[in-house]
Amino acid sequence: MNWLAYSGIALVLWGLVGLLQKLGTNRISARSLMVWLTVGFLVLLPWFFQTCRLDSLRSGTLVLGLAGGLTNGLGAWCLFASLEQGAKASIAVPLTALYPINTLDPEAVIVGGGLGSVEGLYWQSFVKATRTHIWVESHRDLPIPHAALGTQAGLIGAAANLWKKVAPGASG
């Protein structure tokens, strides 16, 4: 399977994750949800161990993997805790994906897809919440426009990428 197929599957699964996380925190505590998330990972381990040999990994690689798992787990727990405290999943889940604003210092954040096509109070709430979570106060006025291509941006980008692969050197 190629990278695009894996990316598409991840997109669908992560879309379900937001829904499942909110439904879960509506019924059990963030800590309990974290335990069950971990159990879900453990269920997958035998499948991963069939193709991965831990004895072939260097200690530095193991430390990076453990650090990645620790930060991923703590980040997931913090998201669950915010949902448990009443955060709307439609705001909290996208906000947790805003870390590039605080680490890459972009000139603008262009919002496409379904979220990029909304207007009114929902959009205003999203922009306000986004600005609140930008760490550097002087960057809180960062432009957050709708994508010019609206909900078609991803489709057009994917088609352009495919065109580059099937017709190298072609323009248009």
C-alpha cells in the first residue's frame, strides 16, 4: 500500500477518533478513557510485533519512541480532560491540532474543508478560540482566512499531486 492510501485511512480513522473521544468522555472519566485507549493500543501490539524486531533497535531509537509515546499519551489525556470538562469536540479537537502555529510561526492559517466553509457564530467562535491558544501574544492577530477553493481545496490538491505523478513534466 502506498503513502497516500495510508494517509487516507488515517484521515478517516482520526475523523472517527474525535467523535469517539467526545462520546467516551460523556460517559466515563478522562482517566478511564485513557486506560481504554491504552488497552486498544495493546490489542494491536501482537500484529505490530509480527513485523518489528525490538532487538534490532538502537537505544537512542527506543528513547525517541518512548518519548513520543509518552507525549502522545499525555496529549491525548489532556484532550480527554478538556472534553470531560465540557469542551465542545468541534472546538477542542481542531484546537489540539494547532501546534504548528506555536512551533513553526506561519504567516497565516488557511482553513479549508468543511470547517473552512462555515460562517457566522461558529466561525467566529473557532477563530476566537484559535487566537486564544496561540502562545505568542504578538502573533494572535495571525490571519485565519477561509481557503479560496473552499471544500474543493483538498480534492484539487490531490488531483494536482496525482497529475504530477502520472504525467511528469506536463504542465497545465
